[in-house]
Amino acid sequence: MTSASFRVESPLRARHDEYARSETARRASTVEAGRGVAEGSHIAEVLWIPWGETAEIVGMFDRVETEYAAIRKGAALCDQPQRATIEVRGVDRVEFLQRMLTQDLKGLSAGSVRESFWLNRKGRIEGDLLVCELGDRIVIDCAGAVADHIATTLSQFVFAEDVAIENTTARVYRIAVHGPDAIKLLELAGANATDLEKLNAVHTCVSTAIAGSSCILARADRCGECGIEIFVARDQVLSMWNALLAVHDLLQGGHRRGRPCGWSAFNMARIEAGSPMFEIDFGTSSLPHETGLVDLRVSFTKGCYLGQEIVARMHSLGKPKQIVRAFRMESSTLPVEGTQVFASGSDGSIGDAIGVVTSSTMSPMLGAACIGFATIRFATSSPGTQLIIGADGSPERAVVQGELAFVGTSVGTSVRTKSQGPGRKE
């Protein structure tokens, strides 16, 4: 479903390289001040990695450890050229999307956010959406590779309704802030404190301005900490990024309040928090019940929507053929994406191939334990099931976890919240 014509260049690329050079210079001055040669010997350089055919994203700005720490203890700034925005206008927009999407949008009011799937007639996932109602329009966050397709296919179902759908990615850019100090950082950068109060609850959104730039802020805690998705005009994102990066804590040595963060650190945090991702852990060939997120994205009490018959049939059967599950390795070896997963025989022997690893990481929250997500046969997906996964060239043991989230109640709770809408099946 990837659009070959979709290719996004980050408007922040030159700024990121400048940041890396300034970090190297800062360390050099630290060495000159006699504060340690080890720190100064590191040369900061932005690591860019491909995101399919659609974009290049920052893998790491400097040190993954400090970027991860910003997510867990401060505020991490994330550049997201791989994300896209669709805008839905018209007085019938909520009613229309209620008939199209898997989530119950009845009563969706200004400032509310819902997470939902958009399916095709066969019940396959066309997109994983963050739906934000602003009072005069709806903005939808989705993967950039499928944005054109989603906007086009949704528009095909508009008949007499007062609804207009547009892929606005060419002029709306996406960044995010993750961490317990995310909202405080936005306030110190100039956002209105009254507006920000509306983001104290998860799945809320608000229109505001930061450093003179109009923007939309939507809360979605994908890393188990406060997460604020930012929609801003492409020609204003540089000034906003600079404003966020310019906030310093004068009471603690003048350190930055927000640290740029790449994919590597974000990936660690979102796996720990139990957040499988479209394009990585599931995709356009997946059914909702196969994602492990059906309770968070699908209502079983609302009216009809595209693909509902397939979803309802699978729900009545009680199980899909395969499902995304979290696993934890028993050894200190880390399997990579695409590695086959095997059943474990009663004697510990390698059984049949039952799935594939979709993402993995070493978890700082779990003492560097190796964890990840895998799509495996439902019949072998019960919590505690022993698996065998290849890692570092050897078959290693792993265990299926009871929940997608690895972390405790203090981190990750908001990610697993099921208060998505009034129609969720208990």
C-alpha cells in the first residue's frame, strides 16, 4: 500500500547536524575546563536511518542512553518525517467517520482523541489512526506511506454528506515530545498554560501556539510517559523546534530541559510500554484481532463500519490464527527483526516454526533484559509458553508474556488504558 511518490525530507535536517556540532564543541570546552577527557573524546554525529521508501529518520542524535533517559526522566524531542496528517472538515465529519472507522466516535467532542483502525472490505487494516476532534475540524495522524491511500479511499464513501477529506502532509509537519516533563517544556517554550491543562488527561487535544507558531497538541502516551504529538505548519517547525530546544533549566546548571531523541531510544521505550506499531509489528495484511490492540481500537457495540462483518465473525470465533505477543528472552542475547520463532518441545527441542520477531530491544527498565514483540500462532500464544528464537547464531529460549507492556504500573499504565470510547467491549 506504500505510495512510491511519497518521500519526505525533514526540514530539520540541517538543524540536527548543527546540534551535533554544537554538542561536540560543548564537550571540547568541558575538557578544556578540566571536567573529564572521556566526555570530550566523543564526537556527536546524527545517525540517519531509512524508514521504508518514505523517509529518513534520526536513529540517534548522540548517545542512546541519554536520549532514553530524557524519555523516562525529562522531555525528549522527536522529529517524525515518517508521520502524516489527514484533515476532515464539514458538519457531518464525526457522523461520517463513525460509519467508517472501528472505534466508537459517538459523542466525540472538541478536545477529544480516539485511536482507531481504518479497514478495507476484507477487514484488513489500511491504517492505524489517531483521530483528534478540534471543534471545527478533525485532524488524523497516520503513517505517511498510506496517507494518500487513506484519504482517497475514505473520500470514495462521501456522497451527500457535508464532508471534505484532504491529505495535508505537504504543509503540516509532525514532531513530538515524550517524557514526564513534556507539558512543562511546552509551557516554558511559550504555550498557554490554560490550554496545556487540557492535556493533563490522556487522549485529549488542543489548538494553541508555541513561540508564535500555531499548532495542535494531542496526547498519546506511546512510551508509558506523557506523550504530546505536535502538528505544526512545515514552514514554522524550525522556529518551534528551536524554541523547545532553547529551554534551559537555570536551577540545575543550565542544562537543556528538552533533549533531541532518535528512533533507537524511542523504540526501547515504546516496546517496554507495550505499544506495537503499524508498519513494524503489524501492517496492511493484518486483521485487528491479530494486533493485540483490538480492545483499544475496536468497538463491538457501535453500528456498522467497513469491514465490520469480518471483525465480528472473528470476535465470535474467539481467536485469530496469529497474534502479536510480547516475549522476554531467558538469556542476554537479542534476536533481530525477522528472526523466526519456534515452538519448544516438551524435552526442550526445537519444534515447528510458529511466527516471526517483529521488533526487539534491550530494556533499561528491566536491567538490560532482551524483550520484544513477535507475531505467533494463537494456539501457542498463552502467557508462560516457552519459545525458541535464534539470537547471535544460536537457538535461545524465550517466554510469552501475559501483557504487551513489560513495565510496572508507574510506567506504561496510560498506554494500556482502555478508556478509548463508550463502545469498548468489557
